[in-house]
Amino acid sequence: MKLLLDFFPILLFFIAYKLGAGWVPDDYPLFKENPIYLATLVAIVASVLQVSYLWLRHRKVENMHLVSLVLIVVFGGATLFLRDPQFIKWKPTVLNWLFGTVFLGSQVIGRKTMIERMLGGQLELPSMVWGRLNLAWAAFFIVIGGVNLYVAYQFEEQVWVNFKLFGMLGLTFLFVILQSFYLSRYLPETKPEE
């Protein structure tokens, strides 16, 4: 359920881009002109609903959701106001580069790295491993942000929309799987019950 909630705005962005323009009345020419405008509006509304739901349900919202909401409102708003899809295409890059910067900064600021703050309650690892894991995530965020720009500027818009959902999600899952193989060397072995 949490995974679906986390990807709710991206999923609705994708659906609105693929299906929405045909359903838009002629009174809204901007949304008929290019499906990315309708998808952007849907993503903004979905992000507001996502954060509102989290606040009402748990009385707290993760920083990731808040940062994502601010960026979608700013970059999505610029896309709609200026009628320029380039702004929404930059949003995933800015978000990932921001996360990468925060993870890198946590290597030198504070007692724990960002990844240790996030997972330290569930895993017990040597500080060297936390540092490597944190650097790997920082590098991943920076690289995926660059890959997003490459796809946005080297391919057609609909390829970028597909990449935004399937490519970024797939690369993230692949990275998590690779990380789990690395971490398995440091996890304590469980003895079978006799």
C-alpha cells in the first residue's frame, strides 16, 4: 500500500498523459494541445491529495513527500503558466539531485549518514558499510537525475513519459536488489531451529 501511495502522482501522471487528452472538452484547448499539460495538472492535484491524506491519516508527512509536492507545484506550475513542458521534465532531475546532495552532505555533517538515519532502526551495520551505502545512494540519485535529462532531451516526449514511470522505477528496483546482495554479506546469519 505504501509503495502505491508513494507512486500515486507518477502513476496518475502517466495515465492522464496516455488517456486523458481524448476526454478533455474543447473548452480547454491547453489540455488538448499537448497531453503533458493535463498530466501535469493531474500530478499536481494528486500530490496535494497524497500529502493531505498522509497528514490527515498520520498527522505527519515525510520530508520526501513535502519536497516532491513543492517541486511539482513549482515546476508543474511553471509548465502550465508558461506552456513549456521543459519545466516538468526537469522536476525528477532536481528532486534526485537534491536527494543526492543531501546524502552526500550527510557524509560530513552529523553523526549518522542519511541512509543510516532512515534504516538504522532495522539494520545493524558497521559505520564503514553505512558510509558506502550512503555514497552509493548519493551516486544513484545523481546518475538517475542525469539519465532523466538525457532521455528528456534526446527522445520524444512520450518516450520520456514512459521512462519516468517504468525506467526510473525499474532502475530503482534494480539498484535496491543490487544493494541487498551487497548488504547480505554483513547481515548476521540466522541459525536454524532444532
